[in-house]
Amino acid sequence: PAGSLMAKPINSDIAENGLARFAALATAGKTLRLRLLKAHALGDSHATIVTNTLASVTMAAGDFTLANDSTTGRKITTAAKSAIPVIADSGAAPDLHFAITNDTDSAPLATTDEASNIVISVGGGNNTVDVPALTWAITFAAT
């Protein structure tokens, strides 16, 4: 699924250590996963995010690209991923989100809305999803 993205919170580790922390965690041998979720609420635990996962793929350090934001900040973009196997049904009225998790430490790192909210189904075990490149930005106010 592809849709417009709305910013959602990032965890304190990312906020305090900067967006480069995504790639640093992957380089340090942590298992980072990009997940498509059937639902998400602010403050959801790693266990809840795993339970709500419809499809997921491991992310490597090279899947994260840092750059200047077009305004006054920094951004990180994840590589697009294709043909990710669907492992669960979304139900009739999903509230789809994308999440990046640190599965080694059972920590959610960042989430964002997936605005299409289309119904996803396993479909006999042969369905896959494509995830576009996703961008998280931190904008700094002028002082």
C-alpha cells in the first residue's frame, strides 16, 4: 500500500541521539524491522506492535539515508521495500501504520500513518505488499 504519510512520534532514544541512531543500531547488530500494522495507538508496546503486524522486513544500516530537510532540519529516509509477504489479515476496517522496531531490545522506534487504510489479506499465503520510501524529519526552530 502507498499513501500520504502523517508524522507520528519517535522514541526517546532516536530523539536524544538523532536520526543517525537508526543506522547505528543496525550497524551495532540490532535487528531493526519495518512493519506494516493493522492498527496503532500512541504508546503501544513492542509486543502490541508485533501482534498488530501484517507484514515486516529486516532493515540494514544501508536502508537508512540521512539528508538535510528542505526547511530547517534533518531527515532520514528508509529504502523502499517490495514483495514483503503478508502474514495476517487486517480486518474489515484497518487503521494502517508503518513502524520501525528494534526487535533485539523490544523497542518501538518510530511510527507513521499509512493513509489508504486498504484491507490487507493473506489470500492463501501468496499476497505481498510494497512499502514506499518513508521519511522522518526533525525540524529545528530558528532561535
